[in-house]
Amino acid sequence: MERNKQKELVASLITATIEDINADFDAGKIPEGWDGIELRWLIADKFSRVVLKGIGSSYRKRGFNNHCLVEGI
């Protein structure tokens, strides 16, 4: 995948996640008492739902994990 297409994909996934979280704020679903801890959990949960919708194989995931470990990503 070309570098600019990679950047576009990342930006679209981040934008979708932000829009999803903002919709929850607007709907009053997020308690005012939540601070950085709960909001970080929410962000991680939302990203996993937006980004990981049944994609990839275990083989590709192992390759990805190995690359991140070797490259320190």
C-alpha cells in the first residue's frame, strides 16, 4: 500500500473513532465523573471496535507482532 494511502486509512480510522466517542458524549452516555483512566479505557475499547472488525488471520497477526517486537514499535 502506498504511503499516502496508509496515512489516509489511519486518519479515517481515527476520525471514525473520534466521531463515535463524541456521539456517546452528545448522547449523555459518558459519566462526568470519568477521568483519564476511564476515558483511556473507553478510547482503547472504541479503537478496538472500529479497527479490528474481524480482519486478518492469525498468521498475519503473528507477523505483525514479530515486526513490532523487532522494530520496537
